[in-house]
Amino acid sequence: MLRLGLNAYPVIDGKIDPAFETDAIAASLGGEYFRQDKLTVLAGKLPALDSADEIAVTEPMAEAFGLHPGSHMTWQFYRETIGPDGLPTSAAPVAAQRTTFVVTAITAAPPVLGDRFDDIDGAILPPAATPTYLNGEWGFGWVAMRLRGGAAGLPGIRRQLAVLERKLSEKYHFPVYFDIRVLAIIQHEAQQAIEPEADALAVLGGLIALATLVLAGQGLTQVVSRSAADATLLRAMGATRSETALALAGPGCAAIAGSAVLSVAGAIALSPLAPVGPVRAYDPQTGVRADWLVLGAGTVALLLLLGGVLAWLSWRAAGQAAEPAPPQPLPVITASRRSGVPITALTGMRYALERGYGRQRAPVRATLAGSVAAVAALAVSAVFSSSLSGLVSHPARYGWNWPTLIQSQAGWGTWAPDAMTSIMARQHGITGWSEFGFGQLAIDHQVIPVLGLLQHGANAPAPPTTSGHPLAAADQIELGTVTMRALGLKVGDKVTVGAARRPFTVVGTVTLPSMGTVLTDHVSLGRGAMMEEDAMLAADRLEPYTQAVFTAANANDIEEGSAFYPSAVAIYARSGADARQAAASILRREPDGTPGGMYTLPPEPAAQIVNFQQMGALPLTIALGVAIAAVLALALTIVASVRQRRRELALLKSLGMRRSQLRAVVFSQESTILAVAIVIGIPTGIAAGRWAWTAFANAIGVVPAPVVPTAALALGVLALLAAGNILATWPAAIAARTSVALTLRSE
């Protein structure tokens, strides 16, 4: 697969835009790069292969220029000045034709599902248009190939390319280099980007599944309790305990079978919504799908879990005595009676907290456990979702620990030390600034992306350290948490780094920003290492970053290791105006020597952050569903309780209790259950949510900062109480309509 970069700049409102971020226009010679399996169409349709006036643009470029399918985009093409030897000269390119194309598609160009930093701002011409603007010249070229031996063939092809580099350099009298990008690394990065989202959903799904299981157990308890009165009769007729338990489990078996069928049907019905997150745009399969292996395994697990709960409940009910001794009143009931709580409220509290005995025995524990589990699940999801929102809205938590950053040529450019120092020395209000270089080094024989840090001033910016301590010496190194785990290291361990095999001490873990040299394996969230800039250069046996090195005599050395030398500068300033003034001065003076090559880079969220952001309120939505199910289950439980206690309600009515008082009893019962669920579930959920987020943040490499949404939880509590009281009107009406004569006559 061959992709060529043309020499051209976009023309916006009649003016040429030479910015490095937007001048990438590529072309396909034979259509290899121009198929749906290479370019994912997000809007519109790909230009026809034989079209000469149509073009596709990537999503970042469409956002930058406000383009959509049907828009027109103009490009100014250039030609190099060719010398007598047939090679390009150092003279400025000559403007050639200016052409306007019709944008037919907004696309995502490979690689995708990676860091936003790697998203390409560019346009792609179809094969029919390419020869018109190529003329034997191109700005860059990428050739994709598949090696017969896979990754094992990399050393061989590197050796062959090194020989070719020497031959071409000797022939054309200027350095020629081939950069290799291993797509296996891209696959790993994409998997690493998706994995945290999957893990987060798995953790939340597990917690919510546990709450759902408790609610299901609550429902099964109600089903078994309705037949529990028959257990004594069956045992008296000679049935064994096992036979009695089997008879009691009959209605529950039907309920479990029905729930399994509904679960499978619901999963199939919701399948068009999957997968969630950014993967959805690249999933070739859409619509209704049924993975019968997953559905079968899930159904079996559901049947085993609920069947086990039902078996235990039925066995216990079959062995209970018909009329156990009345239990002692709970201390809270006794204290409430002594404090003068109204009889209606006291009776409702007793119904909610005391199991009763005989035919009035109620599954109080199951009801309370289900309500507590649902409220706790809601609190966990609220804390997790709020912490996620806090992470997305605070770039410092994912490594972007500075307000202003300027980069050169996507990490491929650099500058002489004096060039940047002289610019910064003239700026007002600067409290500290740092330069970043990027490279790849072998750490304990495993190649890892590295960020080189060169700080200027005591308050110089640096990515945040999350454990251990920041760099304080040239022989120290910090690692991302994912890399730390992959290498099996801990703070205080010794490692060898680079071709020079220099010894370093691991002094901490660092939250690395997802940035570096585009189209290479650069540092990203949780992955990579950080050390001082000169230490990184020395570890790879490169010249130190000094003005003396940046001379014509050492130009080849600089070219060979340019990616390791600083290509980004971060600034701290007393005010935003001072920072903007410093940035404008750097861009105006262009210390990298490339017009339009330097630009301000906004916070670039890592792929994991983008995925989380697209996941949005899904965890909270699921938890709200569990909470709604809990409230409905509570309403059904109270209905069952009213029917079970109809004799007592009839007696209370015969003793003079009015219909409004009977309704108050039911509302008191419901409010008591919800109050217990809130008092226990909210603190438990907050603690579990903080723990889950902290563990999750440490696992992916961000700064752990759990957020407890106090206001949202308070509103949630009020909404829960309101919903519970609204649904309680149904059982309250049933209680108020209790017929004294009919009920007592049947007794």
C-alpha cells in the first residue's frame, strides 16, 4: 500500500494557510489507500476512483475548516526547483496551479482508536487526480508492507534499509533516512485504549449485577413466602423436607425461566446499540445480532445463580416451624414507642423492620438488602461518573500539567538551545518553562517510549508524579503505571537504559501526556518513561543538547537524532495574557526555522479519556435502571406485605383506625425501608465508589482524584423518596380498602 504526500497548502478565504497542522494532502496511486477498509467513512461517501475534482478529508480537518460533504476546498500546489543534477534545490518551491475540489466524504484515516494527538489533519485525493499534481515530486511517502516472518523479520528489513540509506545518501549527496512504524505497536495501543473502558464497564456491571442479584433474591423470597404456609401442611401429610422444598420452588422456577427468556430477548433487542464508545464507528457489523455462545453462557450463569438462591430459600422455608415464638421487639421500635411516635408511624416501622411470625412472617431482611444494594449501586455509579467528568475537564489529571504548550512539526522539528532561550529571556511574567524531547529507549531490553525533560526555573512545568518523588538527578527515571506493571518494577528498583546500558533508579510513577512525535511510538497515558533530557540523549549515545552541537559540522548528527532533541516547550506565566504573548513571540520568530512549523497545541486527551467521554452517562444510566427496579420491587413487596397482614389491618380498622391512618401506616413502612437503604447505602456506595475510582485511576495512570457529587446525591435521595411515596399510593389504597367483615370472617 503506497501513500504519497503532495506539496500543497489549503486556501481559506483566498489566503494560503501554511500551518503545519493543516497542510497534509495525500494521494493514492492505484487506489490501495482509498478503500473502505483503509478509510472509514464517517459522513458522505468516498470519491470515485476515476474522479479528478473530488476529495476526502479527515475529521480533524473538517472540524478545523467547517467542512461537510458537498463543501468546496481549494488547494495551492507547489513544485520544487530542480537543479541540473535533477534533484530539488534549496530554493523556495514555485507555486503551481490552484484547484478547488468538492468534499464528498469525512473520513477517519488509519491509525484509529489511538490518542487524539495522532489524528491526522489532512485530505486524500483519488487515484485519477494524483498524476496531475504529482509530476514526479512528493513531500513524503509511506509504503505499507506485510512481512512473511511477522515481527521476527524486522531486524532483517532494518539492515536492508540501512544499506539503502547509505547508497541513496552517497548518490544524492544529502542524508536519506527511512522511518519504520511497527503496526503491531498501533494494535497494542488501540487495545490499550479500549481496555480501560471495558474494565470500567465490567467493574460497574459487576457491582450492578450484584445489586440486581440481590433484588432478584428479594423477589424470589416473596414468591417462596407466599407458599411457605403450605409447608407445614405438606410435612404433616408425610412429605419429606426435600419434597416440600421442591414443591415450594415450583412458582420460583417458572419465574426464573421467564426472566431468562426476557433477558435473552432484551439482549438481542438492545444489540443494535452495541458496541458503545468510539469502536462503534469502525464496527463493520450493525443491526440486530445474537452471539449465541455469549447468550448461552449468560443464560446458564443466570439459571445457576438464581436457581441456587431459589433452592436455598425453598430449603430454608421447608424446615421452618409453622408457629415460631414471637420475636422480641427491636430496640429502635421500643425507643420509638417510648418517645411518643404516632401509632401509624410506629406500626409502619414495625412492618418494615420486624419479620413477624407465623402466617405474618415477612422477608424483611431480603427487602432491606435489596434496597440497600440498589442505593449503594446508584451512589457508586454517581461517584464514578462524576470522577470521570472531573478527569475529562481537568487536563492536569491526565498529564497536561501546563496552560500553554507549543510544538514543532508534530515532534519532528527542533531548535538550537540559544534560539529558544533568547526568546524566553525577553518575555514578561514567565514563572517557569520546560522543553520536551521524545524518543524510544530499551529499558531492561524492552523498547519503551521516553519523554526527555529539560526544566528552566524552579517553577518549571512537568508531568505530575503520582507516587514516589519527581526527578532530582540525572540517573533517575519515572515510569507510567502500565509500563511499571509490564516490566514488573517498583519504586526503588534499578534498570539499565538505552544502547549505552546506563544504570537508572526508578524514583516514581508519572502521569504522562499523550503526545510526542506523531506517527511513532510516543509516550501516552500510563505508558512510557520520563528522564532528564541530557540523560535520555546520553543513554542513546547522542550528542548533548548544547549550542555547540547545533552547528553545520554536526548537522548530520542532529538530523539522525532530531526526534530526541526538544520539539515542544511548555510555559507557566503569571497571567493568560503573558502566556499568550510569549506564545505569539515564539510563533513569530520560528526558532525551528520552518515557516508555519510551530503551533500552539491544546490539551490532547489520551485515547482512554476520549473513550470515557464517549461512554458518557452510561454507567449512571444503568444504575438508575437498577434504582428504578428497586423502587418497583419495593412497591410490590409492600403490596405483598399488605395482603399478608390484612388480618392485622382489619383488626386495626375495627379498633377505630381510619382509612387515612391505614394509608399512613403503609407510607411509614415504605419510608422506613428507604430511610434504612439511604442511611446505609449512600455511605457504603460513596466509599466503594472512591475506592473503585482510585484503583481504576492508578491502573490507567491518571492522577487519582475521586469526586463525590454531594448535590447530585442529595437530589437523588429526594427523587428516590418521592418516587417511593408515589408508588406507595397503590398498596396504601389497598390497605385503606381492607374489609373488616370479610377478612375476619375468613379467619
